[in-house]
Amino acid sequence: MIKKVILSLAVCFSLALFQNSTFAQEVKDQETLLAELDSEEAEERQAEIEGLERPKDCGVSSIDNLTEKTTALVLSTQEIKVRIPEIVANMTSEVADSLDNAKLQKPSNDELVELSEEITSKLEEVTEATAEIAEATDELQKISPLKAAKALKSLNYSKKAIALVAPELKMNLEVVNGLIESSKATVGL
């Protein structure tokens, strides 16, 4: 009987240690992701995103539509980029405790999942836009040389925007998914 009790206690203790070590690893992984948000590379990419200027319509509908789509992706990426640090700050209890602000609330797991789904949706739009670039490139070869310069400028804008937005969204998705896992782990403790 005593052996069973000792064995049960040992199993419970081992599970508790494993859960704490898993949580500690998730926190460490999350800190790494958060460091990536503040990295020089991320800041340079964000500066380039902010510096993008949408060209005027070129008169080729597929290229103009692509330009519109990529502009929307740029704007939504910037909006998400602003929200992530706010969410991280709200989830950090020291910050939440040190600021006496009724507006500062920890996001629910559902809110984090919703943001993750939003970012995933934007990444799917990036994939669609990437496919449209090939079609637009084919169409570019068919238009008159007078329209080609404007169309090429629009197409290059879209290519650059997608090249900047895709890694930004992927990084933000990793951070949000890490926050979701941390939130689940915190609830499990």
C-alpha cells in the first residue's frame, strides 16, 4: 500500500516537473519569437513596408486588381503589426500590473485564435496574389509598349509588397500561435 502511494506521488511529481519544464521551454521559445519582432531585420522590413507607395492604375485590369489586392495586404499587415505588441504587453502580467489602466486587458484564447485565423487568411491571400503575378506577367507581354512601363511599375510594386508582407505575416503568426500555446499552458498550471 505504501509503495503504491509513493509510486503515485512520484508519478504526480514527475508530471508536475514535466509540465513546468514544458511551460519553461514554451516561455523561452516565446521570448525568442518576441526578440525576432524587435530584430533589426524585422525593423528594416517594416520600414520598407511603410515606405511602399501604391502606383497609379496602369489601365490593365488584372495588374490594377493585383495592385489593389497587395495594397490591402500591406495595410492589413501594418494593422496586425501594431496589434501584436499590444497583445504581448497585455499578456505580460508585470506590465498589466504596473499600468493602472482599465483599457489594458489580457486577450482571451478565443481572441488569439481569431487573430491567428485572420493572419492565416492573409497568408492565403498572399499565396493567391503570388499566383496572380505569373498571370499578370503574361498579360504584361501582350500589352502595348506605352502601357507597359506603368504596368511594369505596378507589377514590381506588387512583387516587392508580397516579398515584404509574407515573412512579416509568417513571423506574426508564429508569435500569435506561441501566445496561444502559452495561454493554454498557463491555464493548465
